[in-house]
Amino acid sequence: MSVNSLEIVKQAYIYLNEKDIPSYFSLMSPDVEFYQTEELPWGGHYRGFDGSKVFFSKFFPLIDSSVEIYNYIQAGDKTVAIGKTSGVAKQTGKKFSCNLAHIWTIQKEKIVRLEVYIDTDVMKAAIA
């Protein structure tokens, strides 16, 4: 039985919110790509499991957050998730709530790319 892209993305958010990174990685292609703006300390382009681990090693010490998705839009191999990420910046103790759009690319039932777009100004204010 094949799993559709939307089910994979929804499961990814469950794992992320539970901070279950090994299960999250189980949904990914070994050459997965991550992108988030370089304006944030954890931002940049990351490729593969090793690159993804670098992303999380920069992110987790700075941010404790969860994601709530309000809407999904599917277009071919892309799934766009629209919602909010909320939490606290660990170094400053400041709370934040940022609008987000995530663009997931799923191929052969694996995540091959994730583009993360958030309200960067809100996040930069929280971590400053």
C-alpha cells in the first residue's frame, strides 16, 4: 500500500513536535535537502542526513518550539503547510509565535526537500 504525500508530511510534524528526530529521519531520503534563510543562526542549505544533523545541532540549543498547521495545499510532488511555530528562545527566555509556510517535496514516499519560511523578524527579535 502506498502512502500519500500528505500523510508523510503530517507524520513528520507529529515526530517533530514529539522531538523524535530518529523517526523524523526515517521519513527522509538519504540525500534530503533542507533550506531556511541564512538570516537565522541555523539557516542555510543542508544536504543529506549529515547536513540535516548539522541543522538540528544549531537549532535545538537555541529554540524550543512546536508547530501547528492550519492548512495544507498539495501540488504534484509538493505539499505546502501553512501554520504557526510557537515556543521560547532558550538563551533569551523570550516567547515567540511566528507564521510559517513549509514547502515539502516528496518522491517515492520519502521527503527529498524541505523549504522553511517563517516570520524571520519575529524570530530574530526572540533570539536577540
